[in-house]
Amino acid sequence: MEPAEKTFRSGFIGIMGPPNVGKSTLLNRMIGQKVSITSKKPQTTRNRIQGIVNRPGAQLVFIDTPGVHKAKGSLNSRIVETALSVLGDIDVILLMVDASSGDPDSENLLKEALQRQNRPVILALNKIDLVPRTSLLSMIAEWSSGYPFQTIVPISAQTGEQVEELISILSGFVPEGSPFFPEENLTDLPVRFLAGEIVREKIFRQTGEEIPYAVAVSVEMFKEDEKKPGLTRIHATIHVERESQKGIMIGKQGCKLKRIGEDARKDIENLLGTRVFLKLFVRVEKNWSKDTRSLATFGY
């Protein structure tokens, strides 16, 4: 008698949490490749990023959302709306919090949002590599008393500890069904979008506190060079709000912009598997983060 065929499961999982708890780091860790940008600064992720994790018997489609916080200003309000809108499109919610540093205001905002839905919620206590293990049990007990989570999993997205255990647990909560995407797919996002996100990540990393979050990146050209096979030419524009920010972005004799371009080019080449010629421009769009039309133009 032949053994019964194992049931395949597939579904959509929304990763939610306060800013800077490691959601993008976890997504990249699970997939094994960068599809979502990371930075030590909060609010790096502005768009919903879909990453696809394939395991024997399961396909998990993760949506990485921006950090939920009490928003001020048009851009931040759009970011929070984007994060909360994911609740209507998913099968399971993965709530992530920082075990090493709480954010009560944002956490309470998320708990209120979760009270209004009936999907299973898994809690991941991230950054356990930064806290004493003796404090984990009391932390788990405290979170258990505040919301009926299906389960609570302590993890470290940075080191990978317990991440496979988390994937296995999540696989048990998605519905039975066929995979949504071919196994070789890591994301449904176009590489053009990912290239722009990589440039934005390098801006965050290279400019420190000098440049605020009112920075957008648009990709004007993305094409293979017909005369040089294996070379992709990309032109991208960095949009800032003031002339002073443009000067900071370019740097003395163009050194800052050159460094951003070099770092971005290397990551884009790893993503595409080809050589890349990356040309960056800087343009002033006054107060774009407060203008509804500009927000729509830049995809917010």
C-alpha cells in the first residue's frame, strides 16, 4: 500500500510590528536573499514587500509592512495606512516585537488593530541574542496575558536562531492548497523596483542623520545594453525636498553620491547576476512628502 500523499499548504502571512524591530531582516533571512531593505533607522520600509519562502510541503508568501506607529504628517500617515491595510489580504499575522527594547505606544496601537480581526496571530519575540535568557519566560508570560496568540516564538533574525522553527510553525497555520508562485521565485516585485529600494537603503546608511526620511528614489531607465551583453544600464533619480539636502547628498566633489552609487551597484549586481552601470541624479522636489500628488507619483 502506497503512503498517502502529504498535503501541501500555501498562504499569505503579514509581518507587522513597530518600527525597527527587524521585520525586513527576518524576511531576508527566511528567503536567503535581500528583497527588503534594512537600516538601523526606523521607517526604512515604506511599501509592502512580498517575499516567497518555499519549504517541503509548503509555500509561504510574506508581506513585509512598514512599522506601525503614531503617525505625524502625510508621508507617515500613508506608511501606517499601508501597514494596516495588509490585514484584509492575509491568512496569518506574524507580529514582531523587539525583545531587547519595547515600544509601548506602537505595541498598543497594534494590539488595538488586532482586536478587530479574527485571523491567527503568531508572536515573534525578536533580538533574543541581545537579552538575558532568564528574562524570556517572564516576557512570554507578559505578552500571553495581553492577547490570545496562537503561539509565541523567541527568535533572532540577525543570527537565524529559531527562524526555521518559526517557519515550521507558520506552515501549520496556512490553508491547504497549491503554491501561488513557481518554486524559483523569491518575490513578485519587479527588479526595477528592487533596484530603487537598494539605492534608498544605501542613502540611509551613508547619510547618517544628515538627510531626513523625505527621500524618494525613482528609476528612469533600466535596460540591458544591446552592444555589451551581460551589462544592465540603470539611471535613477534621488528626490530630496531642499537645496541644502541636495548638497549633502552629493557631498564634497561628489564623493557621497559616488559612494552611494558604488555600494548600490554591488548589491544590484548580486540581485541581477549581471554587471551593472548605475548612474545617479539628485533632484529637488520641494515638500514632496507633504504633497498628495507627489506621494502618488513616488508610489505612496
